[in-house]
Amino acid sequence: MYSSSEAPLLLTSGNSHDEKRRWWREAVEESGRLVALGAPMIAVALLQLMMQLMSTIMVGHLGEVALAGAAIANSLTAVSGFSILIGLASGLETICGQAYGAEQYHKLSLYTYRSIIVLLFVSVPIAILWAFIPEVLPLIGEEPQITNEAGKYALWLIPGLFAFSVAQCFSKFLQCQSLIFPMVLSSLITLSVFIPLCWFMVYKAGMGNAGAALSVSICDWVEVTVLGLYINFSPSCEKTRAPPSWEAFSGIGSFMRLAVPSALMICLEWWSYELLVLLSGILPNPALETSVLSICISTVVLLYNLPYGIGTAASVRVSNELGAGNPNGARLVVGVALSIVACSAVVVSVSLLALRHFIGIAFSNEEEVISYVTRMIPVISISVITDSLQGVLSGVARGGGWQHLGAYVNLGAFYLVGIPVALFFGFAMQLRGMGFWIGMIAGGAIQVTLLSVITATTKWDKMADKAKERVFEERLPTQ
């Protein structure tokens, strides 16, 4: 085979027939592993999205004010809380995945306990901030009725915030070991509990949208309970399971060096989309623009589940291979994952174009909205391709441990290019929502280009050495 510094991503013409056959066999095997990991992750994401959809449907039947309040609260809590916690927990993808690949199984629990401490600590100021949402919204001109509904919704999400933090850490702990089934199981159980519970709280208990938020909080605790029981009793976790210890409080700084860039990488992109929704409210005919932009984002979020699953699988496989000291394996994962997602992105994009006249009908009965969405679909189909590629490249960044570069890329791509271009085309060129999306495509194209350059120029043998240093830099008392 190849030396760690010379192995190419694709074979050259000088390779022997046996080497080509071996490479193709390994590529096929790797694609099987990625699909086996990615498919359950897609199922988990869809189940969680279904819970959000059911909540919106039930609150929507309470009236426009209740729905608007819940929508604003969901947006604010996502930006100020959930995105941050998800990002911080993503730091575990690097250290837990590499430790598992290095067969340092006892360290996975230590890293997980450490991340739980950090996320619970961060959850406290987030909870305090959410409690003041009713005082903040009037400052940006929201109506008192909507402010009251949004405040109630956010307040009743607080009890589940701490469970959400723990569940994120448990999920990463399992994910890095390729144990995806318990995550699917917990999502199924949570959804089956949520639907009747939300119906009861919203309609029978008379709590309105606050009942939907309380149902989300209760189900967050259901999810963390299911995952905790699996981790504690399943033979699959026997090697990596360990009781809590005071060692979890040491080395928090090393975890934060990965967690903070991970959070920035995720949040900077997430916040850019939320900012555009907010800015759509000051366009001419804001009700139409906001509705269409929300439909487009909902469509993209739904379609993003596929590259998200493959990207998460790539993160797991890259971190495992680097931890095992196998840079060639990590390089192979990148090539196979990008090939899979590129093919699927083209299929999804073409399908979306073919169905462009029906997308708006699924969300609205208004002819003006349907027509506007139909005009938006061609640019949405382009963003599907860029989003798909960045989903895998971001997963590779998390698995390799260079989230800090990903954070810089997202900062430049979206805030130095994407949003300024969106404002120019949206306002100066008067393209409104279409202009906004052109800006996000420009930002996404820059993001994919820079991440591709970083990935293509990565010295995988050096990354494997760094993974080894990262895993073995902390010696436990038992060693």
C-alpha cells in the first residue's frame, strides 16, 4: 500500500491492477459502513423534526397569535440556547471518536462527564436569559399579545433545557462508538410519548402553547432517561462505561478548546439563516416575504437530513481512523463520503426542480405564496448541493479536530460574503427574498470552496499524530 504521506485520495494510472481492486473493495466496504451509520442518523433527525412539526401543528390550531408566539420563541431559544449546546457537545465527536479508535475506551466516559459539566454550567445563564424573553421582545417592537405567548413558551422550555444538555452528551458518547440504534429507539419512544402528551397539555389541560413547551421539556427528560438506561445496562457499552469521578473536573480547558470552535462553526451558520428571517420582516410586504422564506428554510432543513446523516457518519469514521493511527483510512472515508453525498445531492436537486410547482402547495393555499415559492425553487436547488457538500466537509472537520478553521471559514463565508451579498441583492437590487437566498448561496459556495481546500491539503499522517497526542496527553491515575 502507500506510505502515510504519499497515499492519494484517488488512484493514479501507475497503480497495479491488484492495488486498484483492493482500493475499490475498501471503498465499497467503507461506503457500506457510512450508509449503515448514516441511515439511522437520518432516521433520528427525521423523528426529532417530526416532534417539532407536531408541536407546530397543535399550536397552530390555537390561532395565529399562539402560533406566532411559539414560532418566535422557537427561533429565539434556538439561537440563544439549543444551537450553542449542540455546538459545544460536538466537541465530543473529536475526542471521543479518536479515543475509541485508539482503544482508550475508559476515556470516553471521562470526556462525556466533562462535557456534561460544561453544558449544564452553560445552561444556567441560558435559562436566565430565556426567563427574560417577555421583557426583551417589546424592545424590538413585538405586539404585547405575541410577546406574552412567546414568553410563556420559552419559560416552559427551561425545565427541559438541562435534560437536553445531558442528552446531547449521551448521544455523542454512543455515536462515536457507532451505537446508533439506542438513539433511534429513544427518538421513537420520545415521539410516541410526545404526541398524546402534547395533545393533552394543549387542549385538555388548557395550557395552550405553554402546554406544548412543557411537553417538549418532559420528553427531553424521557430521552435522557432512555439513553442513560441503555448506557448503564447495555453490554454494548461495557468497555466504555465508567462511574463518575472527580477527574471529570480536570482538563475542562482542553475540552473547551475543541467545544468552543465547534459551537462557533455550527452557530455562525445557523444564526445567519435566522438573521435573514428577521430581516425579511422589513422587506416590502413582510408577511409574504417571511412566509416564503420560512417555507424555503423548512424545505432545506428537511432535505439537509440526508447530508447530515452522511456527515455525522464521516465524522465518526474519520475520528475513529485517526485515533487508530490509520491516516489512509481517514482519507478514504473523505473520498467515499463526498462521492455519496455529491451523487445524492444531484438527485435531490433535480427532483426538487421537477416538483417546483407542488412545493408551495404543501405549505400554503395562497396563490401568491405558491407562485413565489415556485420561483424560489431553482435557487433552492442550487443551495441543496452546496449544503450537502458542506454537511460532509463539516463532519470531516469535527472528526479531524480542526473546528477552529471551520469557525473562521463560516465567519468569513457568511458574515463577510453571504449576508452582505444578500443585503445587496435583497434591498439594493430589490430582489427581496430571492436576493437573500442568492446571498446565502454565495456564502455557501465560499464555505464549500474553503473547506474543500483545507480538506484537500490536510496532511492526514500529521492529523493521526495529533489525534494520538490528544488522546494520550492526559494520563489517568489508573494507568
